[in-house]
Amino acid sequence: MALDSFLLELLEDPTDHGTLLYIASSNILYNPRKKVAYEVRGSIPVLLPDEARQVTDVEHSTWTSDTTAVTTGR
């Protein structure tokens, strides 16, 4: 299930407070500055630093070039 556009405007990374990329096809929120991904379970973003995972260079390239990615924040 996709995240609501209003919610996407409010979301930010919990550690650096910057914007995130919402990759709906992978159901994740991605911080390209830190190369960490946060899972979205159902329609609930899990923005806990302990639950974030490091991403590979291939994932980083794929997600940052994804034209369907939505940037969070205002």
C-alpha cells in the first residue's frame, strides 16, 4: 500500500533530519546521504535507527535514478 502524500510531506530521516526518497516499488524510505533504508510495513514507516539497514552500491544507484521516487519533506 502506498504512503499518503500528506504523510510524505512530514517525514524526515530520524538521525540527520533531512529528506528521504520513498521508493514505492521496494516499499522503503531511503536516505541517499547516509545510504540507509527504512522499511515500510503495510502503510507504516519504520523510522527507527536500529531498524535501518545499509544499502549496496547497486541499490543506491537504482533508487537514486528511479524516476518514480518521491522526495519527502516540504
